[in-house]
Amino acid sequence: SPQAIVMVSEPAAAGCMPGTDCDKEGCSRGACAQPAPAAAEPAASAALPAEAEAKKAEGNAAFQAKKFEEAIGFYSEAVAIAEAAGAAVPGVYFSNRAVCRASLGDWVGARTDAAEACSRLTDPAAAATKKAFFQKARAELRLSLPEEMEATLCMAAEKGLREEVEKLLAAESKPAAAAPKPAPAAATAAPAMPPAASPASPASPADEAAKAKEAGTAKYKEGAYREALAEYRRALELLPEGSSELRAPLLGNVAAACLMLRRASECITACEESLALDPSNSKVRARLASAQVASGDFAAARATLNEGDVAGDAALANALKQISATEASFAEAGKALASGEPAKALSLYADLESKALFDYPPLMLKMGRCYLELKQYPRVLNTTQQILRANPQNVDALVLRTEGLYRNHNVSADSKQWVEPLEQGQRLLKEALSFDPDHSEAQALRKRLRFLCTKHGELKENMDSREFEKGQQIIDSLLEQCQDNPAMLASLYAERAKASMRLKDWRAVLKDVGQATYRNHSLVQPYLYRAQALQALERHEDAVKELESLFSWHREESVYHKLEEAKFLLRKHKRANYYDVLGVPSVASQLELKKAYREKAAEWHPDKKGHLDEAAKKNAEEMFKCIGEAYEVLTDPVKKELFDKGYDLEGINEQIELKKRRTGGGCCGGC
């Protein structure tokens, strides 16, 4: 029957680095019992997140450094990330983790992970498949489970891998005492003559139950736990009433299959029924404690073990130690989360979820809280969705999901959609309060969301009616209520900058834009507001730099046009004002321009500045040149029109040249 799930300590087995060649005897270019690059596997229902692969790579690096516990944490986190994304977890994740557990002497854990890897790796040509079978068989060898090891070798034989797996086992320091294969019947033995045919008697219910149990055990050894559970339950139904001696171990088998399927509550029920019939079965007692730990009931697990002979039974004593280790790890994760180390806490929680606390909703809530602090809001929503599917009345999950919606709020404050996630959160909190009307956290959060929605409606009304000062006051009240939400703060500061722009308070615009971009640098509109404010303050060079920076990462046509316009305004700002140079109004006639030109040219002619120092002479030459340019431009109708539009001399010449190309040459203006 399936064995009790307990931990057995044994010296770590040395191995080669994942993905490298090994010179050990029995290892052929990475065919050793260590993690290897993932083999090709069937397409998953969702794309495997790149972060999961990154965690697997970190696990490989930790393994190379012989930090096996850290490697287990990384592989467990990779599994959790893949499952949270709805992707099929690659078998190599479990295979790699099995190697690490084996290196720490955790043969039960290694066997469990290897079995999971075997069920997921389907390509017999992949090195990871062979390694998974080897890890499972080696763990069963170390746990003294010869029948189970033989079943594993038979499964390997179906994929044509038995001979290679046996070679790897033979290279172990403790050669596998493999169960002998059934010997063929002797060819010389004379077949016994069958007895005379007699009418076949129908099989008794007890015989049918025994057959169903055997079928279930065969399925269990293959890793087909659902089919095994169905056979065990069928066997229970076939047993006649009063067969307590047969029913007790069979209930233990049901519990084992349930535990492998991560159905802790069903396992607990089966174990309790089995122990009621046979309290002396230590395997079932250890299994019950494992299921109680999986449900987070450490006190019940301790009580269960203490009811047995802990002092005289190594399995029960080891299980008791594992409870203490699990409790310590859970407490350590809680301290890490409370002290602002959500990444460390998440790694610990993920390892606990994969190894021990797999049916404990509060643990998933803790992981969801870690995701919230790490700003991985989609994972918060995914985690709470899983919890609520199992228990729609979980108030803490409803509150955490609302926080995820609130924190993930990245809609612009001038959009009607700004209130949608807040209204959705209010509906969730209303549902939560229907289950627990006195839940203070749900009450406070719902009150805040209602306030934000109400004030946003008032803000929109004031902005639409051009009551910008009142709009700023409303924004100030909104800012006070969402200090814990950087994304929402950014959108509100951007909206306040917009109101300041309407009021032409350019310095306030710059201040609010700085607040917005500090909290969310991916917003585009605040950078445009800043450029406009800089132009209004005649800081044109700064405006060009701002838009060039924006265009470097947000290459949109609208930003490009803004940049070109800013460059044009910069050149306009730097150009000489030809009307001021000649001292004439913009409506001066040709005669007035000519007269002004002669007077200015005579005043600034270099020949009249010979008595000045070199700097003054140079200034006079530049002024005399500028006077000539002014007269040339203002007396040419085409050039004068371009100058009045804001072009400098270089821009004027470029436009004239462009016009010549379009018309195929020719003269224009006064040429």
C-alpha cells in the first residue's frame, strides 16, 4: 500500500551542475541526476511567464553554489509564478527541485517531486525525463521501497529508459537492491494437467474488493492518483459490513491518494475513519498529521502524533520535527512581510505552499499580500480569484482583491473610467460586509472609495464649467485620501497641473508635473504640460530638451510635432528682431525702411568705429551685418512674410529653397 509521507534524513548526494557536462562514472554528458535545461513539453494553456524561467535560472545558480535550500525556494517560486499565470508548470521545475531535496537528504520530498516530473515529462528522448525516473527510483531505494522502485523501473521501461536508469542507480554509493524481475517458467517443467472443468462460482464481494485494491495500488505506483482513488473507493463499497480489518488499511490507501492529490480535508476524514478502526497504524497517523499541517492546523497535527508512540516510532518522531520546522518557517515569513521584505516572505511562503501548507487559504492570502507589496497587482487578483472560487464568502480575500483593484488604478483623472475600478471595489466590499458587518478594514476602505468616487464627479463638473480654482481644491481633498496609491496620486497631480495651466500659473504647473512624474514616470501628458510651461516662461531650450527626452521613449507623431514646434519657437526666441534693429514699426513702408537703413548703416559703419577697442569693433561689425540682413528681409515681401510668421534668417532661406524645389526652380520675392 502507499507509504506514509514522512521525511528521512540522509547525507546529500553529490551531483553535477545543471546544464553542464560531468566526468563522473555513469554520467554521459549531463545524463547525471542533476537539473538540466527544460526539455520540450506539450503546449500549456497559457504562456509560461518569463519571470518563472528567470527564477528557475536563479535556482540553477544557487544549486551550483551548493545552496540547496535557496535553490528549492527559487524553484518553488517558479512553480508558484507559473501556476498563478495559468500556465502548465514544466516538469523540469519539479525534477530540479527533486535533485535539491535529494542533496539535502529529503528523500520523501525528492520522490514526490520526481513523481510530479515523471507525470509532466513526456518526451523519452529528453534528458530531463530520464533524470526524473532516476530521481524517483533512487528516492525509493533510499526509503527501502523495493516494490515501488520496481514499479518506477517498469514505467521507465515503457519509455525505453529502464536500462539507462539502472545504470545510474548502479553508480550510486549504495547500489540499488532492485527487486528481482519475475523469472520465466522453467522450460523443462512439465505443465500440470488442468482439473476437470467445473461450473465457475461467482467471485465474492471480498475478492472483488481485493482486486479493486490491487488495481488502485498499481495506479498509485504509476502516479495516476485520481484513478487509484477511484479504485480504492470502489473497493470500500464492495467490502461487506463488519470487515474492519480490511477497511482500516484500505481507508489509509484512500487517504494517501487524497494527500497526493492535495485534498487535505478528504485525507483527514479517511485517516480519522481508519484510526477509529485501527489506532495502532502509525503510517496513517503520520499521514493524518501531514494533512492537518496542510490545512494549517499545527495544534491538531501535534495532538494526533502525540496520541501515538512518538518515542518508539521514528516516522512519528520525524513528522513531529517537520511540524516544528514548518511552523518556524511560517513565522519567519510573517516577520519578513511585517518588516518590509515581501520578496523574502514570498519565497518562504511559496516553498511552504509547495511542500506542506498546500490547502491553507490564509497562506494564499499572505502570498497575495506579498504580491500587493511588490506591486504585482495582476497576481493579487489571480490569487484572490482562486481563493474566492473555493470559498466565495472569504471576507479577507474580498478585501485584498479590492485593495488590488485600488492599487492597480492607472486611469487618467480626466477620464470617465477613473471611477470604474473604485465602483467595482465598492461592490466587493458590500458583499464582504454582508458576510461580516463588523469588519473594520472593509468598512474603512469602502468609505474611502465612496468618497473618491463622489469627489471625482464634483471635480469633473468644475473642470467642465471652467471653475479651475474649485477643481484644484477638490483635487487637494482627493490627494489626502490616496497617499498610499502612487499611481492614483500621479494622475491627480497631472490633473492639478492641467488646472494650473488654465490659470496660467506656470510655476505651479512645473511643481505638480514633478510630483506626477516622480510617482509614475510612464505618464506622457505631464511632460507635455511641463514643456508648455517652460515655453510660457521663455525657457525654450529647456522645453526642447524636455520634448527630446520624451520622444526618445515615446515615439509618437503628436510628440514629434510638439518637438518641432518647440525647436521653431527656440529659433524664433533667439533671432534678432529686425524691426527693432532698424527702429521701425512692423507696418513701415519701403521708403521708411530705406531711410532707416541708411541712418543705421551710417551710424554703425566699421570705418567710423576705428577708434574703439577690438571688442567694440567686432560688435559694430556684427551690428552692421545685422542691419543689412534686416533691410534685405524686410524689403522682400516673401521674406518679410516668413519673418512675421516667426522664422529666423536660416529658416527663411530654407523655406524659399523648399518652395523652389516644389515649383521646379525660378525666382521669388525681390530676386
